[in-house]
Amino acid sequence: MDKHRHVEHSGFKGYVAEIKPLVHHEIMNRIADAERGADNDAKWFYDIVREYPSRPSGYRRPGLVMLVAEMFGVPKEESYKIAAVIQMTQEWVLVHDDIMDGAKVRSGLPTLHMKYGIPLSITVGDTLHMIADSMLSEFGKSAAAIGTLISSRTYNTLLRTSEGQAMDVNFIGKSLEGVTMERYLHIVKEKTCRYSVMDPMVIGAMLANQPENVIRALETVGAYAGVAFQIKDDILDMIADEAKFGKQRYGDLYEGKLTAIIIYTYQSATQEERAMINSIYAKKREDKTAEEIRFLVETIEKYSSIEKATELAKSYGEQAELALMDAFNLLPDNSFRPIFVEAIREMYTRDK
């Protein structure tokens, strides 16, 4: 394959649109394989298992895997299966996340637990998880030594992500008193950076047998870009059009999530406002009123906290780009490199 060939797509979104059918087809085939071995009385279950994988999705994570791999000369035919594992992991994580968050909307449609109840939805998430594990195991065996390394890396990433998620949900229902931006950023680095940005890039490089200095450079880029990505997600939760974002607006406020936005607000608020914020955050999602959410939104606007978070996301995004420029000589000079640069910039400039 000519790794310097002309690329017939426009930017990172165009690249993702190109690889998405290949990855999605692999995922659907694996679900179909599971269904073929199912008891006849359980066949209906797989229609529900297919729901999240069939819904609109950005495919950013598998896109990063395949883009970095192809930038280093690995053809799509050799990267799409591990990219499918990464996307399949995203599917089961979303099912479980939505249950934990009490979310009502996913990709513009009702969440699984809103449609089918929590017990069945947990079972769907577990099934997607088992299929993803099977895919990862098969990849590890088929790709020999590098497959074992990638499998180990993926396992460790998911373990760290679970720890970050635990820290995140452990905060819910608690006072913001004493919570620092450093605490928030630590959670983000564990919960989001590895799983959403850093490791998809690193796995792409590992597929191409890149040396340790390349891996370390991508980890640095991913650490900054991952923080920018999460802060931007917090911002979009506040300002994005629900139809475009695919989730309920103000979901973080209803869930009582720790975000850069609420930390900036709390740090600037009066004692009376802080007490009100804490009393609202102490409530369960279903107990929060529209009036209380309106108070939080108005207080956030009063202290320009979205603008402050936007500047913070931009700062981390720019640090990611600087780290990328420092590592530029490690990246092949081909038509994929500018797409990769755009992918990093898109982490904090995206609108959904």
C-alpha cells in the first residue's frame, strides 16, 4: 500500500465517515454471531442489543485508532478489527453510564433503561461487554506479540477508566466545599483522557510497531487533548442544541456532576449562593426542580463560568497542539498527518 497516496476525503470528519461502515459492519457481524448461538426464546433480545450500536455515533475513538495506524503505514484492513473493539467498548460503557447518570436521552432517542427498564438494560450492557471481550481476545491471538501488548494496554485503560468513573460518581450528592480544579482535572485524566483520546492514538501507533519515544509523545498529546475534550463536553452540555448534541441539555446539573463550570461558579459565588448550590447538588436527579436548575444556570451565567471553562479548554487544546508540534518530526510526512492535526484541534472546537 502507498502510504503517501492522495486521500479522497475532507478532514477528520471525512476520514471517520470513510472508516465507519467498515467498523460498524464488523460490530454488527459479531452481534449476529452471538445471536446465532442463542436460544430461540432469546432471539428478540438481540434487537435490543443492536440498538446503541445502530444509533448515530461520532466514531471518534475508532477513527483515531485507524488514522494514526494508517499515518504510520498500516492499512485499514489491518486496523479495523481493533478499532471495532474500541467502538464496541464505547457502546457497553454508554449503556451502563446512562443508567448510573439517570440519563433520559441518548443520540436523540430514549435511553435503553427508559425504554426497557434497568434490569434488562444492564443485561444488554453486559452482553455488549462480553462480545467486546471476545473480539479483543481474538484480536490478541491473531496479531501475535503486538496483539498481546494491545490487549494488555486496553485492559489497563479500561481499569483506569473505571477508577475515574468511581471517583466521578462518588462525588455525586456531596458538597462542593473544598473541591478544587485540580481534583476535577485528576478525575478527567483518569476517566476521559486515556479511554477517549490517548489510548486510541497509542493503539494505532502500536499496530505500526512504533518505538517508545513515539508512544510517549502521543501520550503527552493525548493527555492535554483529553482534558480539552472533556471540558468541551461539559460546555456543550450547557449550550448545545439537544438535537445536535443528542443528549438532554443541563444533564450535568441534573446529575450533580463535577465540572469546570460549576467549580468556577462555586469559587465566585456568595456564601448564600454556595449554600443554595450545595442544597441542589445534594438532591437526586429526579428531585431537582426546573426552578432549581434555572437558579444554577443563572448563577453560572452571572459569573461567566462557561466563558472561563471555554478558555480553560482552549488552553489545554493549545498545549496539545504545541506537544504535537514538538513531536512533528516523529510523524510521517504524508497526507494523513494534517488530518491528525485537525483531529487534535477538533477536540476543543467541536460543536457536538
